[in-house]
Amino acid sequence: MKKISLNISVNGEKHRLKIDPNLRLLDLLRDELRLTGAKEGCGIGECGACTVLLDGAAVNSCLVLAGQCEGKKVLTIEGLKGAETLHPLQRAFVEEGAVQCGFCTPGMILSAKALIDENPRPGEEEIKEAISGNLCRCTGYRQIVEAIKEAALRLADSEK
Amino acid sequence: MLDFDLIRAGTLTEALEFLQKNGSSTRVIAGGTDLLVELRSLSEGSPEAPDYVLDISPLEELKGIREKKDLLLIGPLVTHREIAASGPVGRYAPLLARACSTVGAVQHRVAGTIGGNIINASPAADSVPALIALDAEVIFRSARKKRKKALKDIFVKPYLTDIRPDELLTEIRFKKLSEGARSGFIKLARRNALAISRMNIAVVIILGKGVVKDIRISPGSTTPLPDRITVAEKVMTGKKPTAELIRKAGAKVAEEMIARSGVRWSTPYKEPVIAAMVSRALREALGDELASG
């Protein structure tokens, strides 16, 4: 196995790396860059716990080879918040009780971010559709949907 | 994860030359949503374990949706999401846009490609029945030559097509549906989202002077190989599309499913359900053109 070079931007920081060719994006983030927000749940693209944004779109990082991300931009949950404050999505999740064990939360929030970036005022059905690839086994989805609605409203207001 | 070398192709020519030399020990990766699951399930030293994985995802030559006169040309790297949102696909092949919009969840539609959906050759693929109802053709290229084949003729058995080790799928093409054409796609799965088709059905129906001029009925996860069910199409061809005839066409598809797939544990369920799905798809496609009597 020949190591390969990789130029990748993660949470705004540029990296030049030598990586194993069979490394998944999820392994790169967790094991090499120590960004453990993205979780490995099922490892076969069904649970969405490993969701990150790749060039702005939600992907399962367990189904992407790191070597396929040459020149791309990755956003993980660690890159979402500002230095001091929570992102409005994170704050809404806390306030609406949309977090219980927290394992699905980073992926859920990033799927929500991909939606809101594209569609700042999503309807309830659009929210459900956007998070349909993220499974939660604790809270039920109602609080999560409410949190995303609330965050979208606040983000839209803050841009007025 | 298996050990393999990752080859990142810069151009289509480079990719084809690599396959010319190493095709039989290489797997091609595009969106990765099926291949990475498969690679992880293989053990080191298994005969299917590849030495190389060839990444074609950056190849511009294999992207994009183009119109050429009465044809729609789709690059194999076009994602399900791009197809679902495409203006030309929505106009000239709405059943394909619908089929691609039902694949997996957002994450799979963002990454997964139509070419991957075809070559993975899952009997439960969603885009394939729609493409077969569109009478789609595919183009395979190797470093030496190019060949064109009807999509329905490439499937050898579930999860296997007749693509050769030195070839890439380089284009999917079909005739735009004419203005008066009606079409539909229905998927039945265990859940509404993030679900694999238990069965699906794609139909195209073209009327002229109140009778059926052209009809294509293409079910998925129903027969061992994807195909149009011409015996059911004949039930309606040349006739007024009545509710009774639609019911008969559905029953014919169920009959043909059993003839081709045999009686299986799921048959008592699938038989009435596929019949109802076909009738419903035809009824919905026809809308107010459904003939009385």
C-alpha cells in the first residue's frame, strides 16, 4: 500500500497530509486529526452519525475515502461554533431538549446546517426530509424538528 | 478495511489506460456509497479483494446532463440529487427525477451516482426501472473501443453486468419523452425514507386519438433481471385506457413475475401488491385521460 498525498481543508484549516490509501474520511477526521465529533455508528451509511459537510453538502464520512477529498473543504461539528458561543443550531438543540445521549447530534446538526444554508426558511416536511438519513434512538424526532425550525427562524432574523 | 492502492485518475484517457493494464484487479469508485460497504465486508485475500481502487470521481468528462436534439445524455457521475433537481430531466423524463429522489437519504443522493446505481446492478436499484421505461442505452468505453447497448441487455444476474474489466460506463442516453407522454414511478419500501425498494414500478404511456399508442411497464425488485413486461404492455396497446384494462395489465405483471421468479416465500404478498402498484402507477400517469367504460 503506497501512502498518498492529500490537500484538504478541515474547518477552515488547510492540511497537507500523507495518508493510507484505504483511509476513510471518518478515520482521517477522528484518528489523524483528532476531531471526534463525527461518530461511527453503523459504518455502512445507514445511521448518519458520521455526517459531515463536504463542499457544503451532507455526506456520510464512513462512505468516502479520504483520498477522494483532494482539494475539498470539510466542515465538522468542531468547526461550526464560534470561539466562545454556540452556533444558533446548537443553542436551539439545547433549549428545545433535542439532545439526549448526544451520539446522533453532530450529524443531525450538520444535516440541518446543509438544509438551512440552501433553504433558509424550510417547512416541516423539508426538515424531516433533510434529517431522514440521521437516526436518533433517544429523543424521538419532534424536539429535533422543533429545534431546527427555531434555529432557522433565528438565523433568518439575524440576517435582517 | 482491506489494503489496496488508490489510483486517482486525472483524465478519462488515463483511467482507461490504467484499466487496460490492471482492470481485472481493480474496482472503480465514484460516489462510494455501495463500494465502501462492499470493500469493508471483504476479507484480505478473498478472490474479490482488489489490488487497486480507481477513483473516477474527479473526471469532468463523465459529469453533466446534456441535450442533443431529441436525446438526453447523462454522465455516469451525475448524482441522484442532481438528477432529481435537473430542469431537463424534470421536463423530459420526470419519472427518472422522481425515481432518483427516492434513493436513500440526502447523504446517499449527494454522493451516489446514476452510473454507480447501474453498474452495482442491485435488483432494488431505483433509477434502473425508470431508465428501462425510457428505453435508455448505455455507452461503455475501453482504451481501444466504444460500444453501445440497450440498458436492459447489460444485466447478467443480480449485482453483475456485462461491463468488461477494461471498460468504464461513459454515458447514459435516452429519447426525451414527447410532450403528451405520461409517466410515473412508485416505490414501495418498509419506510418512507432511507429505505431500499421492496418493489418499484416505472411506467410510460403515450396516447393518440384516445387509444394507447406506446406503453412501457418496467418493474424493479420483481423479476431476476430488470426488464419491460411486454406481455402486460400488449394488454393495453391500441386500446382505450380503461380502469378494467389497467387492472388486467397489473394482473399480467404479477403473473409474469411468478413465471420469471418462481413462487417464493414473499409471493403471497408480492403478487397482489405488484398488480396494485402497476394499476396505480398507470392510473396516476393517465390522470384525467383515464377512459370510462
